[in-house]
Amino acid sequence: MPGLANAHSHAFHRALRGITQASRGTFWTWRERMYQVAERLDPDSYLSLATAVYAEMALAGISSVGEFHYLHHGPGGVPYANSNEMGQVLIEAARRAGIRITLLDTCYLVGGLSADGRQQPLEGPQLRFGDADAQAWASRVEALGADASGQLGPGARVGAAIHSVRAVPADQMHGVVAWAQRYGAPVHAHVSEQVAENRACLAAYRATPTEVLSDAGALGPRGTAVHATHLTGSDIELLGGGRCHVCFCPTTEADLADGIGPARDLADGGAMLTLGSDSHAVIDLLEDARRVELGERLASHERGHFTAGELATAATESGHASIGWPDVGEFAVGALADFVTVALDTPRTAGATQATALESVIFSATAADVRSLVVGGRDVVAAGRHVLVADVPGELSAAIAAVLR
Ligand SMILES: [Zn+2]
């Protein structure tokens, strides 16, 4: 298959895997734990952690990651001497792990919207996420030094992200969109992951998050609405009519009790489906792919909403297009040579037939069945082993212990 595209990642959330499962709670209580980890990271510890996480992604067959990056500044929001140090750490981590990265540099200006729609100031760990305004965000991103097409090097490019309607006031969004238009770069945003976000947004703007982002010009073929879980009929029309990408993160959305988004309605409306492992509750895009279909089955009591081919396209071509690598996904002279192989003779996949091989991969294989990954013609995973990072579990354990200590 073409290499898999992980269109939505926050690398540091990987440190929370397994440790937030013992108690009750919601998305919002999980977010408090996530902020504790965000508070502790520095450039050195984030380089180790992200390198290990991206190496785990490579072992799962992921050749490109869209890193939705908002941990920009030092403690208390004091910028590092190089104000892009944390972003550059992520680019270096991807290089060490052998995968492509689109640094979706995220604009994050306010701390949230209260239930009655009032903007809250940045507080505590959020201070590290914030730029003064969209113009300050754009000047910082400018300093990354991308070429006219947003490329930062052979395996790295920059894109834009509006964290959400909670974190970016509507009158600041155009600054982010204008920067992205200048570079032909992707624009991603979290959209309607939680019902509370919709309520606060309606109170603030008398409009849904999708409507606010659409009015700001953020939704179009280069736009990606991440999650898109709790939508109205007119939201679905806006996203579909705009030929927008919609990134589902089903393992995270299940883990955080978000809900099940209207994948089939969005695809029927014209939106392009992509996939992300987001909080990295697991990193397994094959699992995420089948969960799109399984979620529809649970909600409708019927089977067969998405074919394995459609889900594979979401995991490969569409995902790559949404993060600015449209020439991955095609086996053609001149296209980027990113390929993954999945074994059909493992305990999970044995019995597969040639005629239904893709169904076996999408509906029964896991990341553990990935055997090889080639990125840009170079072997990154061979015979199930990472070629560049010798001990991926060891690196993960050490990097996570360092930030949880
Ligand atoms: Zn996210």
C-alpha cells in the first residue's frame, strides 16, 4: 500500500497512554492531565519523546505525520531565544525517525469560551501555547524560513492550524488564513469535538464552530476540520460543499468519550475523509480506519457503509493531500516513493485471500502486522524492525518516564 498518513497528532499526548484509564471523567478532566505533561516538557525532553513517538508511527506504517503543534513557548509563556525551538525539535524528531512531517503550527490566543460565550484569558500551562495575536503568530511562523510552497526541507513542510473556536477569536482567524493562502498551505482546526464547545460558540457568535470557521475562509479544499463529531445538517453541507477534508480520530474519540461523527453523511456531501491518531491512545491507523465503518454500524444497525478501498484512501492518499503531500499515494513515476507492506500470514491475518486482501488489512490487521515502510525510496522499517531507531519501546519508556517523573 502507499504509506499511511497520520493527519492529526499531538506527539506529547503519547505520555498519557495507559495512565488516564483508571478513573472516571470526561474530555475535560483528561485535558487537566494533558496540561500537566505540557507544563513539564522542554526542548530536550520533547526531542526524545517525539523521536520515539514518530518511530512508533513508522513501525505502524505511517510515512507522514501532520503535527498539530501548540506547545510553542517556555514556562509562563516566555519565548525561547529561538521562538520556533519547539517546532524545530519536532521537525528534527521526524527526521531522526525517518518520516515526513507537516508542522501544523497552531495559533492559540485565548484560554477558552465560558458557557455564556465570554473569552477567557490564557492560564497556567496554556500560557506556553499563546502568541499575542494572529499577526505575532504569522511573524513567528514566517521565521521558520519555508520556501514559497511551504517546504522546509526534503521531508518537512509547514502548515497552519487554528486551534479551535475556543482558542482563537473569530476576528483573528483571517490572519491565519491569509498566511496559509500565501503559501498554498493546509489549514487545520479542531471542530465540534465536544457538545460544550458548540454551546459556548453559539453563545459567543450565534453560529456553530463550522459556520464561524467557514465565515473566516478556513474551510475549503486545503482546510481540514478535525473531529467534526457534533454537527448540524448545515455544518455537513458547508464542509461537503467546500470540498473540505474531515479528519476523524476514532480511537481518540472513543477514548475521550467524544461521540461518533457523521462520516458517511460528510463523505456523501463531498468532504474528503482522513484519519489521525490525535492523542495516541493507540497508534494504529488500520484500527482507526475500520472504526469509521464500525461506528456507522453501531449507530445504524446496518453493515457496509464504507468499502475497505474508501477507508484505505482515507488512510493514505486523502490524508497525505490534507497535510500538503498530494503526490504520495500513487504508484507512478515522479510520485513520492512511500510504501508500506502488511503481512497476510500473521495470527490476525492468516486465511486472507488475494481477492479480499485489502478487506483483511483494513478489517483485521493491526500495526503489529506492518512489515516494512519505505519513505522517499529509503527503508525505514524492514522485517518489522525500525532501521534508524534500534529500540523503539526502550526509547518510549525512557522519554515518558522523564516527563512523568
Ligand atoms: Zn487534537
